[in-house]
Amino acid sequence: MFPERGADEEDVLEELRKKTSEDLTFDSGRILGSMCTYPHPFAVKVVTEFIDRNLGDPGLHVGSRKVEEEAIEMLSNLLGLEKGYGHIVSGGTEANILAVRAFRNLADVEKPELILPKSAHFSFIKAGEMLGVKLVWAELNNDYTVNVRDIEEKITENTVGIVGIAGTTGLGVVDDIPALSDLALDYGLPLHVDAAFGGFVIPFAKELGYEVPDFDFRLKGVKSVTIDPHKMGMVPIPAGGIIFREKRFLEAISVPAPYLAGGKVWQATITGTRPGANALAVWAMIKHLGFEGYKGVVKKAMELSRWFARELKKIPGVYLIREPVLNIVSFGTPNLEEVEEELKRRGWGISAHRGYIRIVMMPHVKREHLEAFLGDLREAVRN
Ligand code: 0PR
């Protein structure tokens, strides 16, 4: 019911705290299956200070628009491109939708089709439905990377683009993007790389000596990349990223918004009014942590994931779905559903996929949390 009269802030807050007390929080260490984390305190500070900025009307917030452009430029650099074109958006879903939209609009095909791995995130289902693009699902290899030959066989005159994934949602697997890039170039098709998760992991993991395939704009067939600062970038939700290699992709999805303060304004994003504060926080976090700072975050996460994978293997009956590539470890157990139920009953925030449990070593996940989890897992499996 809409209240007739207002209440004191303290009373309202108290009620809110009570209502949300059932939520799991990141700082409790119980959330092990999420790709989000407690945002970096500096990013929170930035969002608070600039909370009123609206990038939907860049003519009003001219400075913020420039900062967004600089954030896109820095992300492009991280991904091997001197200058890219894109936006800080609401998340990986919007970023993926924008990429599919650009590919479709540029292709001029009556019955557009997009070829994507069976491991692709469900955001592509939304994209396909909204954009009238038929999704053609490609098979996976035994190691859960996409089968490049199957993608090639599925190319038709209606194909508007190909998708590869750098850090799959379930297993953190990185597809053979170099091979996909070659294929895309051979057929004159654009390749979109969904690095929503991996974008803030792979560049640093590579530098640390982990063997991960190339995945970014250094490969000429890659025309767009999704990279989400609200995952491993530690920026508050919402902060996704979409970057295109060339301006024409962005232009293909831009619509005029002629009455806005900036005069001749074009909008490419799905959202109109959209948070400037989060884009500023992306910029600020990159400036604050730098490559070395993020490398340190990724180092801890990667080491923890390797340790956790080794520990899991010591539990009778528990098996890895595959050796981890990034900081995601997924495993199966006997009586999986019962084990999942028991772990959830014991207060663990895990992500139960079909056939396995996914643990994501986000910055809030510490070794002591995982040790406690392993103890509970051992008991849950035994029962
Ligand atoms: N692409 C990939 C590869 C993803 O893993 C995700 C989200 C997306 C795109 C879409 O990103 P947005 O959710 O930002 O639109 N992957 C996570 C997942 O499905 C999202 C998530 C995050 C789920 C936190 C749960 C959670 O607690 O696992």
C-alpha cells in the first residue's frame, strides 16, 4: 500500500534492514557461486559523489561523457586496441544484445542467423528473441570449448555473425578464439567475443604465466568484445562494457535523440537514461588499480582456484568437470541434487548448474571460506 504519510528515515532504514536480513551478503563469505562481488570501496565513493550524472543526456554532462570515452579507450587498450568505440552499459546482457544488434543491422539479411556455442549465456536468447535473429547453436568439444568445425558447417548465407566465449558462465572455459577469428575472416563475418567475465581476468592471468588462448582485438576477426566491470572489475552494479573495433558498428545501432541538451545526439544503448556514476567508477577504478593492481587481484583468485581444485579431488566421489582455466571451478558429486540441497540448507550461496556446482573465486572469497565449504561438502557427500 502506498503510505499516506512519510516515516522517519531511521524507521524506514530499520524496516529495510529487517526485510533484507534474509539476503546473503558478499562479506559473509557464504556467496561462492556469484560473478559479482563487494564493490571496491573507492568505486563506491565515486558512485556516491557523482550519483546524479546521466549519460542519457550527454549534452548536460559533457565531462562525464568524455570520461566514459576515456574508460572505453582504456578498456580497448587492455584488449589490444588503440581506439575502440562503445559504452559502459547495464551489464553483459545489454552488451551482448548491442553486439548482435550491430551485426544484424550491418548484414542486411532478411532472415538473420547468429552462430554461437551451446555454452553461451542466456542473454543471447533474449537478443535473438528481441532482434528476430535465429540462434544456431554449435556443439562443444570434450573439453567444453566450442567445436570450430561445427561452427563452420553451420555458416549459411543468412549468417550475420559468430560468437566465441572467453570465460564461459558455467566453467570459465575460453574458446579457441584464434581459430574462430581465422574462420570469421575467411567467411567475411564479424566475430563477437563474450568476455563479460574473462575480460577482467585473462589479460592479467596471461601476464602471470597461465596458459589461456588469445581472445581479444589482437585477433583481426574480432569485431566486438563484451567486458564487464561489475564482475571482476569490482565496480558496483550496473557496469557492463561493449567495445567495437570500428565506428560503423556503433553507428549501425545509433538512433537520433534530437531534442536533448547536446543538440544532435545519437544513442546506441538500450537504456536511455543511464547511470553516469558507474561509468565514472569504471574510469576511476582503472586509474586507481592500474594493470598491476588488477593483476594482484587476479593472482590471488587464480591461485585460490588451483588450490581449491586440488582439494576437491581429495574428496571421495567428487570430480572436476574439467581442470579450471580461469578462476572458476566446477565439480560434480554423487547425488548432486541432494548435495546441493544440503549445502544450500547450510547457508552456502552456490550456483547449481545442470550437472554440476560452480564456484567462482571472486575477490570476496577467501581461503578460510572455502575450507569451511569443503568441510560441509565432505559431510554432504558422505550422507
Ligand atoms: N556473458 C557471460 C559469459 C556471463 O557469464 C554473463 C552473466 C553475461 C554475459 C550477462 O551478464 P549480466 O548478468 O551482467 O547481464 N553471468 C552471471 C551468471 O549467469 C551473472 C550472475 C552474476 C549470476 C551474479 C549470478 C550472480 O550472483 O552466472
